[in-house]
Amino acid sequence: MQYSKSTDYALHALIHLGHSDRRNHVGIKELSVTLGVSESYLSKIMSKLRQDGIVRAVPGVNGGYELARPADQITFFDVIQVIEGRQQLFECSNSNSQQHRLLAEAGDVLLEHECPKKSGCLVEKVMDGAEQHLHQYLREHSIQSVMDEAFKRCKHEVNKK
């Protein structure tokens, strides 16, 4: 699994917005220069984030973008869902194979004795579990948590000198 560059740019843009002074909106030009990406590409990313309520566009000469909600309420999971979409990472495409039927039948035999439940693809069950753990991990990390970690590292480096 690999996330797109758009996700990378979106997360970095949000961290930059989180660091900026709330009274000072960040223009697309500044964001573009900071991230090293074209304004047009970044505008498309910011538009998606705006449509989903993660950032707010501020019109006018001194306008730009700002976070639409506090940084601790914007999780990595939220951003990934907006940029990458809300599809499942794994889908069993082998459900008609002989191997799949054998696994399902073996599961049914075991389940009949312990708990009569509907069996599913055992490979898909493992992959779904992994995806759920990933989603939980991404929900636990917010834009604010990354900014806090950066502040701690910076403070630690200053104290070493």
C-alpha cells in the first residue's frame, strides 16, 4: 500500500497552516513555495480539503487558507479519507477458487461445534483486521500531535546546546 503524493502534500500543508498565526491566513503561493509543489496542483488538494471542511478559504487580497477546526481535531485518517477516498484497502478476489472453498468449509466444520456463524474469507478477515488497526493508528494521530512532537524535538535540540 502506498499513499499518493497528494496525501503527503495535504498533511504537510495542514501542519504549515497549524503553525501559522490564526490572524494570518496562508496564501496558496506561500504554501506552494514552502512545499515545493505547483500552485495549481496544490490548489486542487486544498479544494478537496475545503470541500470536506478541513480548511477554510479566506477571500480577499490578504486571504488564503486556514484550518477550519482545531489541529487536534484533524486526524491523519480524516485527511487520507479525503485525498485517497473512502474505499477498502483489500478485497478478496479469489472467492470462487477451490482454495477459498476449502478454507470456508474447514471454517464451517470448526464453527459448527463452537458457534454457528456465517464464515467468510479467512484471508480477507486478516487483511480487514490489519486495516482496522491502521485506521485506529491514523485516528490517534492528529495535525496537533505532529506539531507537538516537532516542538518537543526543537526544544530538546535547543537544550542540548
